[in-house]
Amino acid sequence: MLFMLKKFIGGMMLPLPLLLLLIGLGIVLVWFTRFQKTGKCAITAGWLFLLLLSLQPVADGLLKPIEDKYPTWRGEQPAQYVVVLGGGYTWNPQWAPSSNLISNSLPRLAEGIRLWQANPGSKMIFTGAPALTNPVSTAEAGARVAESLGVPRSEIIVLDTPKDTEEEASAVKAAIGDAPFLLVTSASHLPRAMIFFQHVGLHPLPAPANQLAITSPLNPWERIIPSPVWLMHSDRVGYETLGRIWQWLKGDSGEPGEQ
């Protein structure tokens, strides 16, 4: 119940639902109360922030500092395991396997396979519990897609009990001990994930995937026209900021040795 409550409250505090609530409050105040000026201010503020967070320079300007903490892994240090953290998914056996990995999950898996190929003899580990109404777990979905792309099932380990990143860290610790491993997750999520893994005594090699903040050339109109793509990038900023606040509240806000 606490997990569901955390997800619901956190979801409602992300940019889109939060700004829609602000605009909705403004509409209620304008139509049904005498607080006309307050209502108009709420509507105006909500619209303005929604506009700004839907623009590429603003969204990616906020996201880039989070994603830039760890560079793409191109090191030569060998790893025995490649750990791919779970993300969005569903499971429809009628679809192409990769279609079941939603949003951040497919880029994580693709980077995980690249790193597995670069480390002969290593094994891939997929993490993540089942969604509430899905009999297939996040980890198992990732494993099935990896298998469909040529990774032998014998080279895959499935950890399908962890519900969040903190539990994933503990599960990996129990499964592999102190063996060297690459930690693959979204670039925006990696700084927070590294803290959780380090707090259980692990020393992962950071391997970011799914970088989103664009600094390479774009068409001029793509930078000035609001888009749900850029709003999604702002959403990642909000999600990770809330995650770091939650770490701070639990006393896990800093890396070991910083507290």
C-alpha cells in the first residue's frame, strides 16, 4: 500500500498533472468564486510553465546536468555481469517482442546487449517485479526481448522481486556479491541508482543509456515549437528530482563517505 501511495503521490507531482491541477484550480476560482484575480493568475502561471517546459531549450537545459554526471561506458575494465534495471513495459505475446518495452526500457536493453557483447563470458541480469495486473515481470520481459535478439537464455539471470531501485540494489547484492558489474539504466536515473547500489556496499561501473538532452544540431522550428517530446524530458527532471528528495528523506541522499 505504501508503494502504491508513493507512486500515486509522486505521479501527481510531475509537471503535467501538477500544472493541470493548477490550471483546473484557476478555472474553478474564476467560474465559481469571487477570487477572480487569483484564478486568472493560476491559469496564466500554469499555461506559462506548461509552455516553457514544452520547449526544447528549457527542457533539455534542465535535463542535461543530470544526464552528464556519467559518460557513455567505453572503458576497458572487464565486467562479469551487465545489470539492466527495469523500466516501463507491458506484455502482449501478439506484438513484436521489443514493442513490449516501453519508453526507457528498450534503450536500456540495447545498451546492455552492446556491453554484454563487449564483455565475453559475462552474464546479463534483468531486474524488476511484475506490474500489479501483469503475470510477466519487468525482468522477465527484458529477458525475453534479449533472448529474441540473440542473447542465450543460459547467459541471462532474472531478478523479478524488486519493486524499485532500492530493492534492485539489494537483490543484485544478494545475487552476485562483490563481482564487478556494469550498471545500465537511463542517464537521468543513473546518479540516483548509483547511490542506492553504493549504499549496499557495491561498486558498480556506471553505464548510462537513453540519453535524451539534445545538444547536437536540430531544425530551428524544433527548438521553438512546443512538443510533448520536450515535455517528456521535463517530466524526467521532475521524476528524478522527486526521487532525490525521497532519498534525502530516507537519509540516503549522498554517496557513501559524503554524510
